[in-house]
Amino acid sequence: MAPDKPKILFLDDEENIRLTLGMYLEDQGFGVTTIGNVPEALKLITQNSYDVLIADLNVGHPGDGFTVVSAMRRIHPEAVTFILTGYPAFETALEAIRLQVDDYIIKPTDNDTLVEKIQEKLSRPTPHHAIEPKRLSEIISANLQNITQDWLAYVRKDPELAQMRLSDAEYTDHVPRVLEAALKVSHGNEISEADRRAARDHGGTRKKQGYTVPLMIRESRLLHDAIASCVHRNLLAVQISYLITDLFSIHRTKQILLEESVDAFLTTPGKGKKAS
């Protein structure tokens, strides 16, 4: 009886590449499932087992190739994983190492070389450890800088907020403090007076910088978006049993501190001015 074909899950949002490379890999003796988006790839990973994952890094939103690698590492830690990228960079290599990607391949790739790499990795598998689920607070704590930078990017793209023309430090000075306060509360602590005082100071500062209350509220909403983006990227590493309560706690703390900021804004002498 012939041995089962090694099963490959191939993710790429370019239909032509899925068709041509998928057919080539089939001709080389692999069983290939092709998919064009991250949600469908995640669904397949939970329903089936695969020996190999080949994922395009820039597959489009929601998620990316690393999202799928992370899922495969958690659900099928023995699988061989490859990232395809047309934009080689040092940061890509570092992220691949961090996620225990077996190799990353630069587009356009030589098909014969790819097959050789797959066969080599299958014949000499590298041991990997399954991803241990973590509390959302741990994941956010480890991604404070990423969340802050995502939030700053959202602010810079907002037509009115961008017109405030503040430095990066002036825009973001309060964000880590808000997140750290929210993380403490999610672990059972009360909001400290120092955190409330910092929120009030932030409201006074925003008044002097020419903000309006609606702009402050918009900033808070964009921070919610940045947190949601972090959750999405790390969803399969989150300890699900705490996800809803942690999200609620973080959002509630953020809202309380925003209320402190707005109160201070409204009682600070002088006039806030509309963004022009």
C-alpha cells in the first residue's frame, strides 16, 4: 500500500500563484489544499491536519501569513511551516524566527528549490513547542509598543487629529499609562489615584494643545481599534476563558480614565480650539 501523500495547506491571495504552484506541488507527489484568505485558512487548520503550511506573508486583511503560522504552531506544532514574501527584510526574518517558522522564501521562488526544502524539512523535522495560551493582559503587556505605534498610525491618518501637528511623544505620552492601568485592573486591582491624576493631567494638556472633547473621544476610540488589532493578531494564543472579562475590564478602565480627562479638560482655564 502506497504511503499517504504529505498534506500541504497553501495560502496565497493571488489566484494565479495558487493555481500554478498548487498544480506543480500536486505533480511532485503532495496533497495540496489551496486557500486565498486568512479566515478560511484558520478554519481549515482547526478542522484538518496538515504536514506543511506555505503561507504568503502579505495575504491581505484580516490577518497575514504570520497569523496562520501562529495558529498552525498552536494546533499542529509538528507541521513544517514556510512563509512566502516578496519583500525580504530583517524584521521579517526576526518575526519568522520568533514564531519558529521553519524557513521563509523570497518571491518569485524556484519551484524545484521549494520542493527540495519541503522534502528536507519533512525528512528532518525540527521539534517545536505548541503555543501556550496566555491571558489577554499578558499579550497586551508584551505588545505595548506595537499597540502604541498602531494607535499613532491611526491618529496620523485621521484628517482632524493629524492637523494638531504634535510630535509623536506629545500624541502618545498617555497611551502606555492608560494601558498599564487597564492591565492592573484586569488582575483585580483598583484604579490608583496616581493613574486618575495622570488622566486629569492629560485632559489639561489636551486643552492647552487645542483639542476639543470630540477629538479626545475619537483618540480613545482609536485606542480601542489598536487593542482590537492586537487581539486579532494574537487571537489563537489568547486564553479564551478570560478573553471577554479581560476585554471588558480594559475597556471599562479606559472609559473611566477618559472621563477623568474630559472632566479636567472642561475645568481647565482657557479655551480649547478646534482643529483647523
